[in-house]
Amino acid sequence: MSRTVDIDFTFGEPISVAEALHALLSAELRTPPGDEVSYLVDEDGMFDWQNAAISELDEVISRLADKRWEDRVVGLTLLLADGPHGGDFLFHPGRTTVSFVAAVHPKLLPWSSRFCDLGWYLARLIPVLEPLGLSGIETRDTP
């Protein structure tokens, strides 16, 4: 069984992928170190992640926000600014749900060897997403 650590953010109205990603990047989230950015346009249900040069980040965001992908999952891998911890932001069809999958060095609770510190992630993400119309949150940690 694989580990699942994710947070599902629900919005009252569809959100703009570009607006949400720019808000996250303005809040000091960043792409992982290196020359590439990982992104997803799930055209065929296979979740084939792609890479692009970091210099193409604006073009990647524009592609993810393209209206032709509104009925597909799109995503981008980002790290939180204060450490190596991060994951994948997945924008679901209809754009009223965004999942954050803590897939990059999940931050564990200080006293645990198995469970993720979901509060740590929430404290960093809610202030960015709430102004975009956040209306609900569901978390899951299955070590």
C-alpha cells in the first residue's frame, strides 16, 4: 500500500488556475531546485507528468489555465518556501476542487515517524487560498 498525504481544498465557485498559481508563487512557494518545472495536463487519464525549462514557467501556467483543459486535471509541483517540503497542486475538472498531494519530502509531526504534520501545511496554504473563495477542507494521511 502506498502512502497518501493530501489536502483537498473546495471552493464555492470555480477558480482560475492561473490566479491560484500566481497567488501561490507570490506567497513564496517555489518550483523545486533545478532547471525544470514539473507539470501535468491529464489529456488521457494516465497522469503523465511533463517537464519544462524553469524559464518557461509563465508559458506552463498559461497552458494549464487554457480553457480547453477545464474538463481535465492539471497540476504543478511546488515547494513551500521554508524548506524542502512540497508537492503537487492538482486542479480538478470544474475547478472547484484543488488537491495538494504532499509528495515531496512530506513534513512529519515532530514526535511521529509516520504521520504528516498537516497543520503545518494548512497554516501556509489557507492564507493564500482563502481569499480565492475557499469554502472547505478535507485532509487525509494514510502511512
